[in-house]
Amino acid sequence: MPVEFIGMIGVKPSEDNAAVHIIGGGISRDYLCDFTRAHEQAGFDQVLVGYTSAAADGLHVAQAAAACTERIKFLIAHRPGFVQPTLAARKFATLDYFTGGRVSVHVISGGHDTEQRRDGDWADHDARYRRTDEYLTVMRRTLAGGEPFDFHGEFYNVEGANADVWPVQHGGIPIYFGGASDIAFETGVKHCDVYMMWGEPRASIARTIERVREMAARHNRSPRLSVSFRPILAATEEAAWEKAERYLAKVSTLSKQPLDFRPQSRGSQRLLEWAAQGDIHDERLWMPIAAATGAAGNTSALVGTPDQVAEALLAYYDLGVSTILIRGFEPLPDAADYGRELIPTVKAEVAKRDAAAEQPARQTAAAR
């Protein structure tokens, strides 16, 4: 089972030396290109293009970044409900064509009422997920091509829907999905190719994986699993923990964001619950920055030397995680560091384990 690494790109340099958020705040094309190239050169497979109600449009950001690069793919965060699913399908298929099959979609139904209302969306939490269910049904059907179709639901009604443009990727555009509430699980497993989780202790991730697999099996599906972290690396373990404390001190002095750090998403609430139980879980899963920021996004860190953090990531791989999203608190230099010190180690070990797992099967086949 190969491992996939996802980074995250922003469109303007962060003004802080311990960046929690890297999207929003304007646009710099040169920085976007440099940032994306750094990920490509570091061996990342994809980069996430984030979404907020004030940030630059993700499709256009991905298009600009693709023009600066050759190989790396783009996981575009997308909130259902602001364009029709048939139009979204054509947009993503068009970009997939022009980038040579480098587009994936990260579906985020919305985790904060205030954020949603800035874009004019007044649907409540559960309604957003019911809408997402219908949205993905229509979008996937449009992307599949074929005969025109009708759909009649609570939120969407289309008649004779079809498209003249389709993805170039075999199997269509991959759908990534995140959410930790009951209705999020129910919706996500029906549609996604990859189910995304924030970094929690391994025992908790193992339980979530079991739940995803059990629920997906009811729909004859088996999505891959992803987990997200903020690695903090240094040459020695002591230096890594000192660096982590410096980041925490910086993050703690930052002014509060407009959303007042009161989490509404179940995923954020879960991170805060783990943070309340202790600063460190397993060997090096560090939660104080999640606590300091109200778990505003991917804020759980893995702290240690590159080899120690690689070992921690491989422990999640052994649970069944095949996609790992990592980004640093010093975004651009950290991306380069991960490419030198972390990604090659993990990928080499995964390849070694896969080869060892295949050896008995090859010996059995040869014996026949």
C-alpha cells in the first residue's frame, strides 16, 4: 500500500514565524509559485489548496500553481452549496483536463456557522451535510458522463443534466472528505475515495478507521484513510521540544481570529478533548498548540528528530493510513526540510515493508 504525502500551499507569506493559518490575506503569484515548487521538489504528491470565506478562489489558485509546476497534484478544498453541483463538476473536469489529471477535491461541508454566513449560507450543521450528500450524488453523476439524467431532492433538482467535458484521470476526480460528527461519517463514506482525519492518538485513530470501514462496507465501498499533522523537527529530540515550546509561545501571543476560537466542528472539539487530557500522547503527539488556538484546523504536532517523527508516521501507516497531510509552522522552509529529512525515510520504509509483504506471495506462486 503506497503512502501519499500531501502538503499545503498559501498565496502570501505568513507575517508570523509560527504560522497557524497560511491562506487568506491577499495574493503573491511569485510566492505561490515558489511555495508550490518547494513541495514538488521535496517529493510531496499533492498540495492542499485551502478555503475560507475571504480567501482567494481555490480553482484559480490551483490553476496558477499548476502553470508553475510539472508533476505535483492539487487537492482543492470545496464547500458544497455555493455553486450548483453540475457546474462544479464541469469546473473541476475542465481544470483536470488542462492540468493533465492533477486535480482532486477536498469536500468540507462547513464547521462554523459564522464562517458560512459570510458567504450567505444560513443552513445549520446537519442540513449542510444533507445538502452535501445530494451535491456529491449529482456532481459524481455529472463527472461520470453518459446519458442525461434527472435528480430531485431536498436541495437540488436538475433535469436532463449532462456535460461535454470529463476528467482525464482514470476513475474520475478523487474525492477527499473530512468530518467527525455522526452525520459527517454517514455522508462521507457514501462518496469519498479518501476519508481525512486530524491527528489524534493512535488508539483513537484505530477506532475511527474501524468505524469508517464498517460504515463504508454497507455501501460496498472501501475509502483510503488520511491523517494530518504539524511535524516539528530538529537534529536532537531536546532541540525539537525547545522549538515546539518557542512556537507555542509565539502562537499564544497572536491576536484572536474573528471566529473567537470557539469550535463548532466535532473534529475541533475532539482535539480539544485530547489536549485537556494531556500535552503529550503516545510518544510525541503534542497537543498544546491545538489548545492554544481552539483547535483551529490541523494543529496537532509530532515533535522529535526526523527519524523519530518518521517512526511515528509509520505507526499510523501500520494502522491502515495511506495518506499523510503535513505542514509546518514555518511553511516554506519546513516543506523543504520535510523533503530532505522526513518524506524519503517514510517512503523508503513503506516500500521495504510492501516488498517484504509481497515476498511470501511470490514464493507461493513460484512453488506452483
